[in-house]
Amino acid sequence: MVETMPLTDEMVISGVILAITFVGIFTETLHGFHRAKFAMMGALLMIVAGQYYGFYNSFQAVDAVDWNVVFLLGCMMAIVSIMIPTGGFQAMANYMARISKGRQFYLLFLIGSAVTGLSLLLDNVTTVVIFGPLIILIARAMKVTPIPFLLAAALLSDTGGVATLVGDPPNLMIGSAKGIDFNTFFIHMGGIVLLAWIVVLFVLRVLFAKELAVTPQGEFHEKVEYKDKKLWNQSIIVLGLMVVLFMMHHSIGWEPWMVSAVGLTLLVFIARHVEMDHAMEDVEIPLLIFFISLFIVVGGVEHSGFLRWVGQFIIPFVQEDLVTATLVLMWVAAILSAAIDNIPFTAAMIPILLGMEAQGIHVAPLWWALAVGVGMGGNGTHIGSTANVYIVTISERLAKNENDPSLAITPWVWFRYGTPAMLATLIVCSLVFYFFFDFYNDPIPTIGAAHTATSAPGH
């Protein structure tokens, strides 16, 4: 029997600040303030309130940041920034367009495979930023609607990113907090993501049957030349080396950020003509500030004891029926991630799960359910992930430039095609969790959780 904790003033204050911050983040399209601004405000308020009430201070705030997540994202963004000018991504997309020979579903399959492959290593936002404009160019040349291909890029990047520790920010947050290594994460997520990937392709094939059956009126024969093929090939070798190091990082005692730092350092020396200013151009500083601020906010909430207070109401349900709790968490995580950003939800859930583990409660399958839920749930709406928002934005820009509203991916269009894909993948994932529950229920081997808010004193 878990003793009930009383609700203190510190918990209430931190909970109110958390609520204000999250509401501001989730409603950025209404008030026009970037989510990073609200996260910064929340972090500042949390530190000031924490110092006043005695549960948090600036030193603990710095300690609460998961620098593993921040450094890895920053390094991977810089690596991509070096690779983009080589023309390799353009050549890859061009090659797929030419070998498809007008077979639209084959082209969709090729593009989806490439996007998914990149999403295993790169953040899915980066992947769609690379492929989104290329898809539009290819579709315009073939004189077909780009909507199926744009949706496929967003849906399959979100889906593919769930498979690896570094494929999606929530994965990295979960893995870093819990201490899950690259191989363990892939072994548990790879199979379920492969099934979900096939389901997404099948759903798109069925729902876009009419559009994909159209014979293209234009042809795509023009070959795109590399701007710097040597650097592209060198970059691919570096990425290959990084994959090997990611698989070995447990045994060599490196955290994932160290692998990305090694890759970036090696690449900037190989690309000796590339200026550091240019290499850092595409590093999204606002996104990194958002993560840092969010970790500080959640760290304060945990130090106040509020998340442990919330967790005590979940504990009986988990202890009574872990299978049902696993499925419920996956669906709740997916639905909330479809409606709001999945990163804050993940940040709030991690310390709750760690708190239950600290009390001796077995929650191994809940970690995997959280990863699947927040990853697959992003496909549910046009605002479910940043990758979705980008794809919608460039489709709207295309519709405006072409004066053709049918080229825009509206919320209704996404509801017709993206939401069924999300529901289908969640059903499949639910079946996998149910029939292979013993596999996901096994204790998770850990490598020592990161120095984060989710491992802050108080558990």
C-alpha cells in the first residue's frame, strides 16, 4: 500500500507554472509567440519561485538539463548542414524519380523508404526539410499532385523515427533518462515500427488509389549532378561509422551525444573548405533553447514533489493490471501527441515513470508504450509533429503560388488520410504489445541514467 502524499504549496506553485507554460506552448498558433519563448518564461518563473519557496535553484536548474539530448541534436543538425550543399540529397531524390518510370506508388515507396532510412539517424524534421521541396519539384515535373508524396514523407518520417534511440527527440529523452542503449532500443522498437511502416504504406495505397493510378503527363529524365560528390561520399562514410559507434556506445562507455560529436568533428576536418559558420547555419538554436528551458521547468516540478504526487494516483492502476495500463498509456500518449506537441508530454511522463520505479514498481512495458504512443500519435493531425507542420506549410505555399487550393494539405485533408494511418498503426501496435507482452515486460538493461531532471533528487 503506497502512502498518500499531501499536496503542498510548493507542489501547487510548480504545477501552476507548468500548466501556464504548457498552455502557452500548445497554443502558439493562437497567440503568435514561439513555443521557445513560453518555455524560457516558464524556466525563469520556475527558478525564481523555486528559490523563493526553497525547492529549486539555478544550480539545480542547470543540473536538470539533459545535455545528452541537447548536444546530440545540435551535432546532428550541423552534420546535415554540411551534407545539404553537396547536392547528394537532390541526386538521391532525382534517381528515385527516374527509376520509378512514372509508377506513382513505386515512387511513393522509394521516397518513403529513403525518408524512413534517414529518420533512423536524423531527426524527422530535418528529413522532411530535405525531402519536402524535392518532392514538389519531382511532382511538378511529372505533372501529378504532390499531396500523397508529401503526406507519405511526413507520416513515414514520424513512424521510422520511433525505431531508434536517435530517430526522434522523445526517444532520446526516454533513452537518456532511463539509460537505454542504442541496440536495446532498436531490438524492442524495430519490429513494431516495421509493421507500422507497412501499415502506413498500405493505408496510403488504399486511400490514394485514385490519385496514384493517374498516369503522369510529364516525364522526369533530367539527371542532377552532385555539387561536391567527394564530400557527399565522405559524409556517408562518417554516418556509417556513427551507426557502428551508436551500436557500440554501451560497451565503449559513450553516451549518444559523444558519438555525434565524434562524427561532427571528423566531418569538419574532412570538409576543410567548409567554414564553421556555414556548418552551423542550419542548427536550430530556438529548438535547443526550447529543450533546455523545458528540462528546467520539468526539473522544478519534480523537485517540488508534484510529479510524485500525480504518480501516486497511477500506481494502483499499474499494479492491478499492467497490460491494460500499457495499452492505455500508449493510446493516451498517442491521442495527446496528435493534439499537442509530444515533447512536453514525454518530458512530464518520464519522471513519473522513474518515480514509480524508485518505489519498486515494475513499469518496463510502460517505457516502450510511451515511445510508441508519442511517436505514432504525431501522425494523427497536421499539428501532431513539427515535421507535419512543415509539410503543411510548404503545401500551402505551393497552393498559393500555383493559385490552386487543391494543392494545400488542409486539416480536413490530413484527417482523411493521416488520422486513419495513425489509428491503423495504433491498432497493430496494440496487438503486438498484447501478444508479445512478455518480451516488452522483461526488465530493461540500463547503462546508467543521464544527469537530468528525470533523475533529480527526490525519488
